[in-house]
Amino acid sequence: MTAEVTLYDLLGGDRARLRSVTRAAYERILADDLLVHYFASVDMARQASMLAEFLALAFGGPDAYGGRDLRSAHARLDGLTDVHFDRVIDHLAAALRACGVSEGDVATAAAVADTVRDDVLNR
């Protein structure tokens, strides 16, 4: 019997590691003039934790995500476009690389993240 290996497993199977990645990604995002204004009134520690839980679920790990659905969570973000979404994915990819994730797994993570593009952009 073979067990299916998920992206979550390939990234270490550890939500603490994903929280580290999301904190690093948000450090990059908050330094980005294109994105920073979207996070002006956001509790970033909570945001990083919520993203880590969402990514754990999206990458095939345990379901501990307790946040809103992506459409309603992003509905109030006026002017959000593919350019913004791509920039967030770029920052997430850079954070994954900085945490030692292989290029193949970074590409897979970006592809998985891209599956929620229409929900985040409310299309």
C-alpha cells in the first residue's frame, strides 16, 4: 500500500514551517508599495496564521482553516487585479525559496495558489 504524498508533505508537513513562510511573505508584501495599502488595518500576525492554515489545507494537509471563504474575504478590496494577485504569488514564492523549498515545489505551490485566483479577484 502506498500513501499519497501531498505538497504539504513535500513542504515538511509542518504548519509551523508554513507560518514561518507566510510571515516572511507578508514582510515582503508590506514592503511592496503596490500591495501595502491593502493591509493597512489588518492584524498581520493573525493574517499570517490564517494564510498558513489555508495553505496547509490547499496543499493537502490537515483542515484547520477557520476563515471566511475567499470571495467574501476579498470582496471589500477595491481595485484588486491580476497584477496584485501575481505579485502576492511572487512574494510567496520568494519566501518559500528563502525557507529552502525546491524550485519544483515552489512552482507546484504557485500553481495550487493560482487555482483560487478567480475567487480572490471575485470573478
